[in-house]
Amino acid sequence: MSTITLFDNEYLTMRFYTDTKIIHHHFYPGLNSHFLRTGLDRGVELLERYKATKWLSDNREVEPHSLEDGEWINNDWLPRAVKAGWKYWGLVVPNGIAAKMNMDEFVNAFYEQGLWVAVFTNVDEAMQWLETR
């Protein structure tokens, strides 16, 4: 599998698998607004450039997003990602209760925008699901 690595730092790892056209991010504890937004924006660029439709979010270690970041995700980023062609979201849910509750908001909002959302606790299972789409 050919891979493009966009970020690999203390806040996030983001890769694009060119063979399957899957964007894959892993957010780490302490993720700040700058890296969250920059990473997600780069993902939209990949959706557009490679006509990709699949995104794997490894959010096991993510902490709840701020209200401002949540609003930006739902009102700014999400419409752009959907317009760029995003259709399938494999979400590996956070370990923490507060972060899981925070993710519920996004799952519902994304589903309402027409995304096919599947929730997992295992990265390999999420990847397998996306590979069959």
C-alpha cells in the first residue's frame, strides 16, 4: 500500500493511502486547535485532489473539542469536506466518556449531511470496513 504522510508529530498523525484512497488520522492527547484545523483542512485538499471518499478517524486518545472548534467543524469544515466528495467515515471512538459524548454530536451532524458513518473500537476493523466501500 502506497502512503503519503502529511503529519507525524505529537498532536496528530495523518496519512493518505493512495491505493485505497483512504485518509487516516490519529489524534493524540493535547491536540490543539491549530493542528486540528490544519489537519482537517489538509484532508479536504486530499479529498479534492485524489477524488477520495473515505476517512478513518482514530480518535481513541482525543479529548473533547472546544465549543469553537466544534462549531468550526460542523459549520465550516464539514460542508467543505462533503462538497469535496467525502462519503464514508470510519470512526474509532475515544476511550474517555466525555470525549465519547462529544463525538456523538459529530456522528449525528455528519450523518445528517449524507455521510455513511460506522463506529468502531478497533482501527483494523474500521480500515477493513472502509476498504470494502
